[in-house]
Amino acid sequence: MGFKCGIVGLPNVGKSTLFNALTETQAAQAANYPFCTIEPNVGQVAVPDPRLYKIAEIAGSAKIIETQLAFVDIAGLVKGASQGEGLGNQFLGNIREVDAIVHVLRCFEDDDIQHVSNKVDPLSDAEVVETELLLSDLESMEKRVPAFEKKATGGDKEAKIAASVLGQTLDLLREGKPARLTKPNDDEEQRIFDQSQLLTAKPVLYVCNVDEADAASGNALSAQVFEKAKAENAEAVIVSAAIEAELVGMEPEERAEYLTELGLEESGLARVIRAGYQLLDLQTFFTAGPKEARAWTVHRGAKAPEAAGEIHTDFERGFIRAETIAYQDFVDLGGESAARDAGKLRQEGKDYVAQDGDIMNFKFNV
């Protein structure tokens, strides 16, 4: 499954540079002026997972297929976007199509790179974007909630549910709070809330773009962003887009040596992926055999048939059982046959909740 993250931020904070580096492409034209990205660019990247390579080694797999993560580089936003300023309407429309928002904030000083506000203040930058998203949601809810309330008085059951949960959302928006703080009372309210496609309901990952010298430990500006993320129960990571750009094209050994020299244990991509998985509550399961070893992504809490459906809808529709081995058992025992002999290969049914790292083989009948 993977997930789709929209990279947003004010112009010239490093969005396109980060996108190019993360996707190892030059699909987005990175340039030192606002709106160099006019149409959203989408890049697919492989999600690195050392467990997959270990599984492939043990299973003697001829091919390795990682799960994929999509990044969408979205045109820079300016104040007034909710009223159509700049590329506002297009920006807001593109945001509705992503699962999570990766909010890039400039946390470095550089006189050669123009800042749209002529000052480096990541918290102020964040507020500009958040305000525009909130104003767009507020305008939408102020039209929709009264309409639901009117239908509810006529006995419309679904309208009554919508008026209740979205009325709560409207109250939050009027207080300047994001829609994601809404607390639906049951599954029906949750369904209606999810269908509302509110911009401020999307989970947010703050990416602090620092210079090379601050890539290992951050700086005073990134510390402010981390405090903000903690207060919002959001995620934040430190990335140097300049370093990520340097890593493009390097061989694995050369990359590792370069990162070590900078005092970094991993690339910015790895940090973004891990934070994104945590943000969206995702996990990975594996399939393995002589032909290929492959990683698949599902939401945490997914049951075995849903995991099977990630491979093919027929697998879910005709699900019988899942032959399952925990990752550590697979590694410790040296593969499927040994795990089976040791009683570590389990036959799991429809109610089994897939665990992160499971190696699964599905039996089905259509």
C-alpha cells in the first residue's frame, strides 16, 4: 500500500530540493524563486527495510521488491491562498488528495536564498500555511453544517449524525484549532468525518530543513519546531536538503562513509519514512520465496484477510488462512522449513491481526 505525502511549505524553504533528493530525480525544477513548481510532481521511492534483505538472503530470493512511498511536491503557498491568492485554489485541491502533510520549514540562514517574508521564522511560516488550511476548512464547514442541521430537523438520520460530529469540528475551527482534534463518538461519526476531506484533519510531519553543520543535532530554530510538534502531538524530523542532494548518485558504501563523516547514522529519507509510518500508524509484512522477497504495507490493526488483499483482491475475497512466521523466528531458525519443523509456522484465521515483521503465505479459494 505505502502512503502518499504532500510536501508543502512557503516558497523557497527547500521543498523541491528535498523532493528531488528524496526521489533521486530532477522531476521538480528547483530554483531560487517562488512558484517554480507549478504542477504537483509525484515521485515514488522504495522504503528501505534491512529486514527485507535479510529475509531474501535466507530464502534465496532472486528478486527483492520494497514497498513504495509516494511524495507529491506541491506548489508553494502564500498568505491569502484560501481566497485564491498565488496558486491557492490549486494548492488546496492538491492537498485534499494526499494522506499526510509533510510541512517543510526553513531552519537555516542564507543571504543568497530569498525568503518570501524576508525573515527566517519557521513558526511564523507554519502559521501562515496552517491558517490558510484552517480558513478553507472553516468556510466549507460554515456552509455544510447549517445544511446538515436543517436536514436533521426533517428527520434525516445521517444528517443528524453529520451535524453532530461536524458541528464539533466547526466549533474547533472557529477557535483556531485544526479539525484533527475532533473526537467522533462512534464508527458512523468517524466515517462521516473521514468523508469530509478536511485539510486540517490530515496528520502533519514537520521537516526542519537545516544546513549541513546542524544536520546531526539541529539548531535553535528546529528546537522551536520540535516544541510545537510535541504540543500538537505531531511528528518532526531534522533534514538537510543540501546533504540529501549530495547523497543522490552515491554508491551505498560511499553514502555510508559520507554520512559517518557528518555524524549521521542514516539519511533524511530514512528519518522521514520512519516518522511517516508512525504518523499514519503503518506497519510492514513480508512474503518470501525463491522467486522474490517482497515488503507490503498495511495499517496497524489490519486483520489477515486485509493484508492478503494488499497482494490481490482475490486473496482477500477467498481467504482461507495465513501461514505466518514472526520475523525473528524466521531469522533465528534459518527460514520457513526450519520454522515449520520447530512449530513456529502458525496457521492463522480471519480474525488474526497482522503483526509488524510477519512473513505470511496466504491460502485462498475463489
